[in-house]
Amino acid sequence: MASPALLTPASKLKPLSPVKPNSIAPLSPPPTPQQQQPQNHHARRHFLSLATAILTSPFVLPITPAFAGSDEEYVKDTEDVINKVRTTVNMDKNDPNVADAVANLRETSNSWVAKYRREKALLGRASFRDMYSALNAVTGHYVSFGPTAPIPSKRRARILEEMDTAEKALSRGR
């Protein structure tokens, strides 16, 4: 409950003195539409529409689909990430290269995710789904607990299982 001292002011408020303007400027009538727009607005509009049409034509800026790469490239990149995850997760916690391996894995996984997450054709694939889930678990662990913290056995088993299913799905073209 609030104390009464906080609810009532400690001192009396002084009224503000009224402000007297020095001089009052006469109000001018609002400008007419002819005064607001210059006389050559039609020429400017025509020029801008013509320039926009020229600059956005398919000959100047060809429209290409934003596909990250071929299917072979996706398979190769995903297999590389799978191998890095397996080697990093299975490293001994006393190994002096763990922090470097984790930093390398984070960089590789970030680039893989950035490259393939916006591809509509890949979002439905089982390999992409499993890889994304495993990478999320691995990077989430290392972000939360640090690069030298060992991954608990249950989480490691789940990550390695997702890697196996992603690899099987890749071999089947899924």
C-alpha cells in the first residue's frame, strides 16, 4: 500500500503566469492549389515515370529467382555440416581445440542456415528440417553454456540421431 506522503504533494504548487506574445502576426489565407504545385509538375511526373520504367525494365535489372544453389551443392554443404557437428560434439571436453572447433562450427552452421533457410523448395525436406533442428540444439547449447561446456548425453544422443536421419534423407533425395 502506498504511503500518504507519496499521494499528496509535499509543497503547494504555484500557478503559472500567463504568457503574453510580443506581436501577433496577421493570419494569411491558405495558399491556393496553383500556388502549391509548380507549373511544370506534369513534365516532372512524366519524366519520373519514364525514368522508373527504364530503370526497372528486365533488360537493365534482370529478375532471377533467388535460389541458393543446386541440389548437389545443398547435399555437399549439408554433409560437410553433418561431419563438423559430429566431430565437434564427440570431442573430449579436455581437448584444447574445443573452443576453436565450436567457433568454426558456429560459423559454418550460421552460413548454412543463412544460405538455405529462405529456399521454399528446401523447407519441406526432411533433411533440412532435421539439420535445422540439430543445429539449433547445438548452437543453443554452446551459446547458453559456453564453448567448452560438454553436451549432456541425452542432448548429444538426440543431436546425433537427427544427424543420422538427415543423412539418410539426403541419400534418398529428401
